[in-house]
Amino acid sequence: MWETAPRENRKISIDERRAMIVEEVNRRSSIQVSDICEQFGVSEVTARNDLATLESGGALRRTHGGAVSIKRTITVTYPDQRLNKNVEAKRGVAEQAALFVKDGDSILVDTGTTTFEFVCCLTEFHNITIVTHDLSIATFAGANLPNAEVLLLGGVLRRDRQYATGFITNDILDKVYADKAFLATDSFHPDYGFTADNSGNAEVKTLMLEHSREHYMLMDASKVRRPDFIRYAGVNDFDAILTDYDPGTALASSIRDMDAKTRLITTDDD
């Protein structure tokens, strides 16, 4: 029930409707397009245009199928402002990845800005369990996904990136088995596969792959570059790799060369 519901039989202006949407999303933490359509008797196109306008004005943050309160999301942005880089590419990848989630799923979610965007797309799902070692992701999910159970893995906190690693993190992961794992990466190189910039992070990624049934890689094209410190996986370790585009067909060529059954999904239609 909306606390800011318009009086019956009174036509409201566009500005009034949008103000009510902002009040409601701040009260409830999140809102769906379908909620707006039902409350105001508008089309999905109109509701999405409202959300796009409000996001451009800094009033809320759009997600797949709705929006979340900017007051909640602003407290969990990454210290180095990585969320502000390649935003549209990451959101496109995240929205595609959310299509692989079903109600009731248990999912392992890796640290990263693209995986953060992915979790922002999960507001419509029910009875899901999110397991992550990323403090920002867990904080966002706890505040904005009331229908999800959130398990935050403990360990040694890497303050500059807000995630945990170490023997405690690994020990808990050893006791978990999930339906799906959604990973991010520091880099990909055709000759080396997927690599991480430190051993602790690589260990967590490896364990997430070992302790889940389906595996998905979420990355934007900027990750196709020189390899980082430690290799933890190849293209054949994933059911699907999702990216905005494939520079120089590096991913497609690697999949072909390894005769892998991995699906490559790009969000750039151009």
C-alpha cells in the first residue's frame, strides 16, 4: 500500500506522480515498474520513462524491472569510485546475467562492480540466497532485497576493495554448495585465461567454481588485456561468459580453440 497514494478521482500531474514515486522508493527501499503501472494506471513505457528521468536527476537508481533508493545505494559505493566506470556496459551485462537466476536459487556472488550491478537486478526474485565475500554487495542486498537471504563470508578485509579473503573465507566456502556462481575478473588474456591481481582473491574464485553447479563470468570489454598475477580459470570453466563486446574476438577465439561448450553472450548489438 502506497503511503503517498493520490486521492481518488483526482488527476495528478507528471511532476506529482514522479514525486510520489521518489517518496515511495525511499520508504520501501525499492520499487517495481509493475507497482507504478498499477498505482497510477500508466503504461510500462511511461513508468520506465519516469524512472529514467528521476535517475538522471539523481533521485533514485534504476535496476532491472524497477529502481532502488539512492539513499541506500550511496552508502555502499566502492572507495575508488569504480562503479562510475563503464556504467552502461556493466549494467547491460548485469541485466543479461539476471536472466539466468530463478526464484529459490542459491548463488555465489564474486566481488566486483559488475557483480554489484548484477545484484541490483535481483529485486524481483523471491526466496533466493546470496553468498558473497564482498561487503558492499552484502550491504546493498541486505538493505534492498527483502526476499533474499544474505550470507556474508568472513575473513581478512581488504579495505581498498571492501571484500574478505583468507583461510576463514575459504573454510566457509568449503561448507557451501550453490546452484550458480557469478564471477567477475581482473583481466582476461587469450594465452592465460582469467587472472586475478592477488592470490587470496584467486582462491575465493576457484572455490566458488568448485562449489557451484553452474558458472557465469560477468565482465566488460576493458578486462580483455594483459594478464594479472594469478590464473584461476579458463573459458571452458564457465557455462556462459557475458560481456558488452569481444575485442578482437579474443573470447570467441579462445572458446573455439579449446573446443569449449561455453556460451558467449554480448550485449552490444552493433
